[in-house]
Amino acid sequence: MCLYKAGEAKIIYSIHHYVLRRPTFQKMSEVTVLGVGTLFLLFFSFSNSSSIVFQKKCCLQDSACLTEQARSILKTFMEGDAELGIEKMDKMSIEPVEINKNGLIFEDKNLEVEGLQNSVISNVSVNLNFKAIVISSLVKSVVITGDYTASGSLFGSPVFGDGKSLKKFNGVKMDIVFLYDIEKNKDGNDVVNLKSHVYSVSLIGGVYQCYENAFNNDKEKSDQLHAMINDNWSIIFYTYGDLYFSKIIAKIFSGLKIFLASQNLKDMVNY
């Protein structure tokens, strides 16, 4: 059985640093978590139509102010905004993950993500010359649960099973750069149009994984499999982790883009 209690870390790893995706400016895509994407929304959210309210507006070049404001309303944003069509971010539902790689055939569906509301924002800044928003944060743990089926091989050995899945990513560090334009909406007001982004995700605390009914509940084989994947978490994370985190960040990016396009920029920040 996959046991997990929110806020309780049962597995301790030595500290390492593994980059999920190189933090370089690659070709921009429409897909972008982890968690961090919401933070741009957080410091721009000064709106009558939103439940998020700031006591003051920040200047775009005041990084300390932007960071403080983002921290103050993070949890409120995570609840989502039905009126604007922004889904709840914690818990978050994401699309299934399918893997057919290196001999492994794997599907993980009915996926739910929790833990993003515990993000600690370390920096929010805006580069006006490049029209870029740079955000850094650390999430204590991101937990993903679902229903899996597996067959084929992993690390050269046969694997099979189906049942509940659990992955707990500890110490998730995310850095993201959003590129944007300021455009006129149909009413002639300035609005922010998010265009593209690049991001990196790394771990400083390891990954715990559990797959119920592995090998049809053959305990010996199941224990051997779980020892292998948890002892070698960095390889599993580097090879397959972005299949999950890209979906998380994509959903956050989508909600953020909708929100910013709906808001008059002068009502949100001084610029």
C-alpha cells in the first residue's frame, strides 16, 4: 500500500542537484509548475473581479515589492477563479502521462497534484529591456497520485502491474522566464500578453515513488522494484519527470495568460 501523509516526509535523501531541463533559452513553446508560473499572476493581481487584493501597487522594477506581494497572495490564487475560468491549482488535475521508452510501457491517469500552495517564492523580477519576467521558488514537496498500468522492462528487467500510483517530489526548485508584450485590448486598455517561456526544474530532496499491486502483489519482486527506483530517483526524475511537470506548468500558464489578458494593466501595477 502506498502510504502518504501530507506534510510528513518519511524518506530522507542526501542533497544533490539534478536539472530536469537545461535552463537555457531554447525554442519557446506554448507549454510551461511547476508551480512557479502562477507567481507572475500573483504580483499583478490588483482587480475588482478577482478575490486577490493588494494593499498597494508595485513598480515593475521593484523586485522586493513584487516578491513580497507574490508571497502574500499565493494561497488565494491557488484556489482558482471560476468567474475568469482559472482552475484550482491545489489540488490540480492534469492529463494522463504515457510512456513508451527504453522498453517501458507505462500509463498514469486520473492524476492529481498537491503541494503547490506551499511554494516559497525567493525572487520575482521584471526585465523591461527584454520584456521578461523572472521567477524563482522552492516547493517543499509536490505529490502526484493516480492510477497506473505498466508492462515491458525497466533497468533491463521485466515489470508489470496496475493500481494506485504515488510520487512525492521533495524540495522542488523552479526557475522560469516569461516573455511578454504589452498590447491594447478591444477597449483600448493596456494588457499583458504572455507569449512564451523557458523553465528549469531541479530537486534537492529526492523522489519517493510507490506503485500498488506491482507484480500482482508479489511482495519480494515489488520490494526489489521499489528499492531500485527509489535508490536511483535521480535517473527516473531526469528521464521521466518532465512528462509530469510540463503538464503542471502548462495548466498554470494557461490560467495566468487568461487572467492577464482580462485585466487593465494600469489598475494592477505602476509602469
